[in-house]
Amino acid sequence: MTFDVSRRSLLALGAGLGASAMLGSSAMARAPKLGTQTPYWHRFILGDAEVTVVSDGPLPLGDPSGTFTGVPKEEVKKMLADNFLSPDNVVLEQNSPIVNTGDKLILFDTGMGSSKMFGASTGRQQKSMTEAGIKPGDIDAVVCSHAHIDHIGGIVDEGGKPLFPNAQVYIAQSDFDFWTDEGKLGSAAKDFVVHARKNLLPVRDRLKFFKDGEEFLPGVQAIAAPGHTVGHTIFMVSSAGKSFAFLGDLSHHSVLLLEKPRMEFSYDSDPKQAAESRVKLLTMLATNKIPVMSYHFAWPGYGHVAKAGDGFRYYPEPMKMTL
């Protein structure tokens, strides 16, 4: 069957629909607009563990020019537009998995906290946890992929009081040493150093340093992924034969840095090394078909990566409504 669709017929159809909608509005009772959204958490099962993803809220980066580099800015904008994304305002998510192993409750990364460096839409992780029925005092371990503000910003509150009073905090020592170095307060990285010191120094007595390849918590293995920061780390999370990799900031964008994984990102400490880590580890994950949880991909950030030409493609996992 074929349809003869012309501009005139579409306009006529639109007029008819508009008239019927007007008639319907006078004939039927009006429901008030609710102006609310669903809670910002999602839950799924991994082997014997329960995983709850909580959001710290969207993080807008603005115009991609100057942030995603090494590729002509016109090409970057086209890549975004071709994927139905704004070419003028890149917005990242902040997805933190909380893994309940039955023995421990483990949170990965803590969001921006009280800082509004990237706007007012961030800083809702504590609210998301409340919506999900998880109490901060029940968290046993906070695992940090690195010490940038959007990953460690929620360890303490505005006054410097720890928000997870019963948790050990895990991070690579090289990242702790670099980002809490008082000597860097006069550098271009000052804002990041200030917030790292604010959040990490108050819990110094509860810090634990992991090493590359170490299973430092049951079912949680550290895998070094340097470049974004000196000690940036991703984590393999496993339970009863099932696994996913928490990517931290291995890739900030599911289109730009996957389709062109050697594109550079301005917040990388060593962009060339970051690209090498990205290609190496994404290749490993794609080859072994290991699911991924990305901190900055579209909510809730859980899915798969596969090789696609010289790059990769991200396939979001359908959100199941039952456990």
C-alpha cells in the first residue's frame, strides 16, 4: 500500500486535528499539568548483587568548541546534530552506581556536592539517594574514579562535614597526592585543587589507596586508565559470574569520544594518554562484550560498547521495570 502525501494534504490534516482538539478541550474535563518528573534513580540486579543508579543531575558544558578538540569544530557539531543532540550545548549526566553485595553497600563517585561550578542542575545525589530509599549512613565504601570535582564533590557538605559518616573512601594515591597538593593552588587547576582538598582532607584518616589490578573490595577490581588524570581508574564490578565496568571518565560522551576515540578533551591532564587508555580499554570491553556503566552517558548510563569502524558505538541497555 502506498500513500500520496503532499504538503497540502498535511496542512489539511493539521487543520482538522487542530479543530478536533479545540472541540475536545471544551467537551472534556481538563487535568492539571503536574510539572513533576520521575525520581532520579534506577535499580537492577547483577548476579547476587543489587545495583541502584543515582543521579547528581545534568552537567552542562556548553558549546563543544574548545572542549572537544583535535577535530574541526564543524565536524564536532555535525556529529552531534546527526545524533539528534544540540550542536551548541553539550550536556553530560552524572550516574553513580550503588552496589549492594549483601555484605557491603558501595557507592562509586559522589557528584558535585554543593559546588555550582557547572550550574544549578548539579548536586542532587543526596536527594536521589533519599528517593531510592538509601541512607548515607548505610554506605560502607565510597570509591572514587579520580579526584575531579564532579566525582569527589559530594564527600563532605558545605561546612566540611562528611556526608557518609561510616564509609571508607577509596582512591588512587597518585590522584590524591596530585589534586590535594597545596603547591598547585596557584596554577590553572586551582578550582579543582581547592575542591579536592575540601572533600578529601577531612576524611584523610579513612582513605584507602588501591593499586592497579587489585580486588580491593569483594567483587571490585581497579584497572588503571591514566590520562584524564594521573591516577584515573575504572572498575570491574562482579557478582556470581556477572560483571560490568564502571568507566568513570574514560569517555565523557557516547558519540564524540566513541565514534572518534582519539578526539581530545580539554579537561584531560594528558589528552594523548587519555586517548590511548580509552582505545585500549574500550577495545577490551567490546571484545569481551562486558557491559559498561558510564558516569557521563545519557541516564542511566548502562549499556554496551561495540567496535564500529575506527571507533566504537554505544548501545544503551533497556531499562527493566522489574527486578
